[in-house]
Amino acid sequence: MSIGVENLTALDIREILRTGEIIGDPYRPVTGVAPPDEAKEGDLTFVFSAEWLRSLSNVRASVVVLPQMEVSPSTDVTYILVDRIEEALIRILSLFLRPVVDRNVGVSPLAFVSPKATVEDRVVVYPFSFVDEGVCLGEGTVIMSHVFVGKGATIGRGCTLYPGVVVYPGVVVEEGCIIHAGAVLGSDGFGYVEHQGKRVKIPQVGSVKVERGVEIGANSCVDRATMGTTVVGEGTKIDNLVQIGHNVKIGKHCAFAGQVGISGSVKVGDRVLMGGQAGVADHASIGSGVMIGAKSGLAGKVEDGSVVMGIPALPHMFFKRVQASLLRLPEMVKRLRRLEKAVEEMRHGGY
Amino acid sequence: MSIGVENLTALDIREILRTGEIIGDPYRPVTGVAPPDEAKEGDLTFVFSAEWLRSLSNVRASVVVLPQMEVSPSTDVTYILVDRIEEALIRILSLFLRPVVDRNVGVSPLAFVSPKATVEDRVVVYPFSFVDEGVCLGEGTVIMSHVFVGKGATIGRGCTLYPGVVVYPGVVVEEGCIIHAGAVLGSDGFGYVEHQGKRVKIPQVGSVKVERGVEIGANSCVDRATMGTTVVGEGTKIDNLVQIGHNVKIGKHCAFAGQVGISGSVKVGDRVLMGGQAGVADHASIGSGVMIGAKSGLAGKVEDGSVVMGIPALPHMFFKRVQASLLRLPEMVKRLRRLEKAVEEMRHGGY
Amino acid sequence: MSIGVENLTALDIREILRTGEIIGDPYRPVTGVAPPDEAKEGDLTFVFSAEWLRSLSNVRASVVVLPQMEVSPSTDVTYILVDRIEEALIRILSLFLRPVVDRNVGVSPLAFVSPKATVEDRVVVYPFSFVDEGVCLGEGTVIMSHVFVGKGATIGRGCTLYPGVVVYPGVVVEEGCIIHAGAVLGSDGFGYVEHQGKRVKIPQVGSVKVERGVEIGANSCVDRATMGTTVVGEGTKIDNLVQIGHNVKIGKHCAFAGQVGISGSVKVGDRVLMGGQAGVADHASIGSGVMIGAKSGLAGKVEDGSVVMGIPALPHMFFKRVQASLLRLPEMVKRLRRLEKAVEEMRHGGY
């Protein structure tokens, strides 16, 4: 999808978008892309609302892509008005994406790939990766350097495993997944039985399934199930440093921000959003469409479509009221004392 | 410990357990093991209580192992009643554990092991691991791929270091430890001196000792001491993404859940349990047998045997009362206002 | 900086410090260094205040370095009184620092360094590291084992990248940086557009700049910008397991403790201190000189020089008052009920 980005003009950008109204010089050159506050001459940038545009006292970008609104023509800037700004964003950024992978690497002779592994067409394996026996690497999949893929694991078609990813034996990653550097899939669940004051390890014999289109962030961990399977559902996106415990079942198209922690045996529905550093206690059940605030702590059952936050998590509107009351607490202590005094006086003071 | 699991029957399972009462067909075949809600025909599963059994409307498992209770015989399920369900769980799961390590790898010629390292019998070192001079790898220890063991570090007998583990120079790991993928032992403590608005690094010259039988989760970090030694005590189990700061002393047989953070110079007694995402401030002292709720924040001194939770952590029962009151806070604000009005009226209203 | 530490005496230590008053035997031998509570005969230790010294019932160290104060001469201990104890600490610990890197490794033939990479003088690359084309490794920089440096990345002079560090393509690390094991620089920002209930990835075309003198802890992550650059400012120190989101701008000489999380597009001023597990919501703006308590949750704008804590973060003194009130909440509920009863009685009780 990456094309040459030399000698681009505003008109070329409009061509690439296949839509958009140009206001200003259509031949103004575009040499890069940057956020509004970092953009300099030659850069294309994006603005998402009229307020946003107003807040930028002087945009130094040469070309600004923005949703339909009134703009004053300028001799320094060319505007491109589009109907779907987010689609435009994705389409244009794709132009500027530098390819990370060199397909010519093929299966590097500096990697170890077991002769008992199945390697489909156009697979790339970078130096110093280790692919054990019984592994299947699907068509076009890329294994960057220092990746471990354990016995019998399956990596579907068109996946990218960034450097240092560890896939324990038997784990299944379906097609089109992106696993960022240092992520660990299939480490043992945290399960012990107490026996005479010591902890005896419960063998963790289950596995992990990462369904298609999932993205997992750098240094995140997904534990294997004790028995059965830990599942990350189709299209779900997981940020960096997230912990997913054993036997967790995550639905489809969820998004979990950085440092979220999901304890063992939790069930999460579809399209659930979790803010950063949120945590879910073991065996909790989170419905579909639930939105969870950053740093929240959840336990028990959360109904479909709820919006919750806090530790423990409360319905969003109620949480806001509790928070507002909390700020008045020191004042309430005083008012309470004053009232007590007043009532005491009334009782004994000869009213 | 792993034996062939083909052609097993309920009777074989009873033999392996060396105890247990069979109710139902003793020759019913067992082909796998699964949690109750994922089990299908041929699977053996575990149920831990009568309530649990009732809650499973229709178990599809073929064989159910459960503690002593009354069960109605069934034509579809064979029950095995046992005295110690947790012991049975460990014994049976061990049968189904797939070996992760191929002992035939020996010390791979694709690994780098310094000629000045000591490698005892039956050690396995996978390709692309780096073992520096002065290192000692104890008998039967397994070093998976992409592991770094720095100068003069000692790994005891029968340890497993999963892929990507980093052991900084001089660190000591005693026998029988399991270190999961990406864990880092011995990185520098976070210590600086402020000097003219800048931070000057305090050299971190101490070390780390991980005592025998410890398990450390994926991508967890244990910092070396500034001087002296950071200690993780015998039998302690640490989950994924946990941070242990410099000079921390952790006692024996503790269990810390995912994303726990222990700041520098903290002392933790024996058999301490910490819930996920709990944090302990520097120089705190946690007694033995303490239980700490998930997401709690601790500082100062916590007495032996305490059960605490919250930020800052409070005794468990008091915390529950504060929490309950908190939910009534918006209503309290209203009641307080109403009272103030009533008192005002009484004062001036001619009672 | 590391010198022989055999046959050192208290007098040698004073020589090395170039200052200090010796009280006790100047020829007492020093064979190691340890914190006060771990020190044994032969060890040198540090004490930072008179209270601290008193609290140590019996120091077993042979030599104690401490700030100017009155000390009673002892036949067992030699005291060295200094004006600047922290400077003395750094100077002496440097003596005992074991070198981690063996400069003789040079560029190991067991590493892969692209012929199209630029490798300056005295660079060390350990076995099994991968340095892609277009990379520049500055003079004297050390790349430990299992490091990935992607296409076109730049590592300045005198840096140390510990084992397993991953530097994505195009990332810039300036001179004198220390990046600990497993840290990931330049992974994709967590950015998606929702489209028909699914998440479509926004291409992450920006980069990361780590300015000079920065230290980043083990398994921490710094995401690349969507467009433009994520910046970690000069001299800033980041502890382990910290998450820095896309497009974040961090100022100079900050210090962030373990497991801090900074969401996308946050701006942080200079000399900001964050306690462990603190979190900052996206697009927040933190002024210079701000101090943030452990486990705090921040959003919006925080003024220069503020001291804040809590979720959401409040000014420090107000937070303490809210916390104090919170502990009285269960009692307040009772007092409120009692008052209501009293007022009710007064109203109807025939006063």
C-alpha cells in the first residue's frame, strides 16, 4: 500500500482520497505528514473539528485535510474538505508508512526452523528466531528476530510477530494478527494449591487461542488455560503491558488500553472497552458493549452496555455523584459538627 | 511424569489416583481433560462442590472427579468421588502435561556458552542463548532460547528459564526455580541523587537472590540491590508483569498476582498474598501471613496476619464499612442539607 | 572508573573521596560494601542521618561513611565524616561496580550487523543481536545480546542497550542513554477508528526520540507517534514496566517510578516526578516541577509545581483532608442518623 511520496501535491492527495473539495492552490507540494502542532512547511496535517481549527492560531502545515466546514481561503495553506475524515486519515497515513519488514530476508539461514515445521509460501523468518517442530507458519507470515515459536504452535496467514515475541507450545494464532515486541502468549496460568503452608503448582495443561485480526501490544502476556483454552476474540485490540490470565474468554472487537489486568477465568463480551490500568477480578463476567473507565476495579457481573468506573466500579453517573460528594467531605464534617452543636444548644438552651 | 493418555478409562484414572469411589461405568473412555463448561464427550473434568455440580445444568464430560457428596448415577457420566480433590487435580493434570522441553537438544551448538562457564550434567541450552563466563548452570537445568545469563550468575539444579529471560551478571537463582518468558532478574535499581536539577545515577552494585522453588511470571522484573541483595524467598510465586524494586526482601511461600509493584527497600514476611495491581511504597514493612486486596496501596508497617485493602490500605472490615458509607454519600449530602434547613427553621420559625 | 578493591583501608577511602574526617583506626581494611542492616565485618556502609545511626543498635560494618555529626569513637568501627554524603555514596559505589560489558567482544561474529549499517569506533555488539540496514551505532555504544535495532534507527555515542531491547525502525536514541533489558522503543501507538463495530488500525507512521542521558527500565515500552514524534526528554529516568503512549512529549530530568502509564498525546513538563503505578489520561498536560503520588490518576491540566495525588488526583493537602474525612465516614453516617432523630423528636416531641 506504500507508494512513492516524492513530488506529491494537494491534487495528488485528493486523487488518492478519490473525494474531497480543494480550497487553495491544488499544486502545493506535500513532502511529509505531521500532527497540527508539529507540522511545518511542506507537511500535510489533519484537523477534526472547527473548534480544533480555531484553536490552532497559526497552522504551519501546507495542506490541511478536514471535515466539511467553512474555511477562509489562504495563500499559505491548501485545504481539502472531506466527508469521512477518519477514512481519509487512514488512507493518507498508509502512504507514509515505512515498511518494517524486508521480504527478501525469506527464511534466514541464521534462524532455526525445525525440518518438522510447516512453512507456507512467502513466509519471512528473521535471523535468530527459533521455530520448533510441529509448528505451522501460514502464508505470508512474518517472524521478526528473536522470536520463539514452541512445539506444535500454529501461526495463521499474514501475521506479524515482532522481535522477541514468545509463543509457548501449542498456542494458536489465527490469520492477520499483529503481535508486538516482547509479548508472551501461553505462559503458565498462576494456579497453586496450598499444602502445609506451601504452594504446589497446578499443572497448566490448557492452551491459548488468539482469533483472527487481533493485535497485541508490546510486553503483554496471555496465560494458557489450566485446562481448556484462553481465548482472545476476533478483532480485539490489546495495548502494551496488559495481563490476560488463564481461562479468560474475551469476545470480539474489544479494545483494552495499556496495563489492563484481567484475572483468571474472567468472561468478557464483545466490543468491550477498558481504560488504562483497569483490573478485573477472577471469575468476573463483563457483558457486551461495556465501557470501563481507566484505573477501575471490577468484580462480579457487569450487565451489557454498562458504563462503569471506580474501585469498585460503579455505574458512571452514580460514580460522578459519589466523586462530587467526596470533594465536599471535609466541608461536610464541619457542617455536621456545627449541626450537632446547634441541636445540642436547642435541646438545652431554653428554646 | 507424563504418561501415555491413550485408551484411558475411568478405572485407569482411579488407579492413577490410588483412591476414589467410582459411580457409573468404570470402563468409560477418557480422551482429554477440560473445565466443566468446555468439556465434551470423552473429557474428564473436575467439580469442587455440590453447588457447583448443581449449577452445571448439563455437564457433557464423560468422567467427573469430585469431592465426597451424594450424586445420582447417570448412564452418560461416570463419577469418581475422592477425599482430596486438589491432590486429584494435580495428579491427573500432570498426565496431560505436554513436555515443553526436548532434552535431546543438549547444549545446542547454536547457543553461545562460554568455555569459562560450568555446565553440569543433563543441562539443556536451546539455540541462541548466551551464557557468559563464570556462570554455573546446575544439573538438569533447562535454558530455552534467547536467554541471557550474565557473568558470574548462578542457576541452580533443575531450573527452567523460558525464552527471552535475562539474568544480569552475578544474580543467583537457586534450585528448582521456574522463570517465565521475558522476565528480567538483576536490572539496575531505580536510584538517583538530585544535583543541580538533574538526576545522577547511584551505581547499583548489589545483586539478586532467588531462593529455591520460586516461580516468576512472564515479563516480571526483579531489580538488583543498590548494595547488598534483593531477595525472593523460598517457594514464593510471582505472577506476570510484577515489579520488585531494589533491596526488597520477600519471605517464603508468598504469592503475588499480576502487575503487583513493590518499591525499593520493602520487607515482606512469609506467606503474604497480594491481589493483582497492588502496590507497596518504599521502605514499607509487611508482616507474615498478611493478605492484601487487589489494587491496594500500602505504606508503612502492616502487622502479621492483617487483611487489608484500599488506597491507602485499611483493615478489611473497616474498609468494607467505609466503602458502604461511600455509596451513601450523595444521599448524605441531601440529608445534611435537609437537616440544616430544619434546624434553621426551628431556630427562627417560632417553635 | 572501577579500580581494584583489594587491600583497601579507611584511609584509601578518604583518599578516593578527596575529603572527609576519619574517626577511629585509619588502617582498618575494607573488603566490601553493604547496606547498614546487611553489613558485616570488613564492609563499608553509609548512614544518612543521626536518627538513622541511633536506630542501628549495633552496626557490624567496619567503616561507616556519614554526614557531619557527633559520633563516639569506637574500637570496632572507623567513621568517615563527609560534607556531601550523596556524592560520597556515588563515588564509593563506583569502585565496587562490576563491569557488565566485556569490551573485547567487539562486534561479535555471532551477531548480525548489516553491511549497510554504520558502526563507529569501539562499538560492542554481543552475539545474537540484529542490526538492520541504515542503522548508526555511535562511538563506544554497547549492544548486549538479543537486541533488535530496526532499519534506519540511530543509537548515539556511549549508550548501553541491555539484552532483549527492541528498537523499532527509525527510532532515535541520543548519546549516553541506558536502555534496560526487554524495553521496547517504537512499537505502534494504540490507535483505531471504529467502523461498523470493528476497529480499523490507524497506520502509525511517526517515530520516537529518546534524548541524551535518558535511562529506561526493564520491559518498559515507548510507543511511536501516529504522526510526528514521541519524545522522552534529556536526562529523564524511567523505571521498569512503564508505558509511554504515542505522541507523548516528556520534558527533561523527570523521574517516573515503576508501572507508571502515560496515555497518548500527553504533555509532561520538566523535572516531573511520578510515583509507582500512577496513570495519566490521554491529552492531559502536566506542568513542570509537578509531583504526582503513587497510584494517582490524572486528567486535564496540572499547573507547574503542583503536588497532587489520588484518583482523580487532587492537590496534596486537600487530598489528605478528604482521606482523613473518609476514615470518619462510617461514624458520620451514625451521627447523621442520630441528628435526624433528635430533630424529628424536637419537631414533634413537644418542646
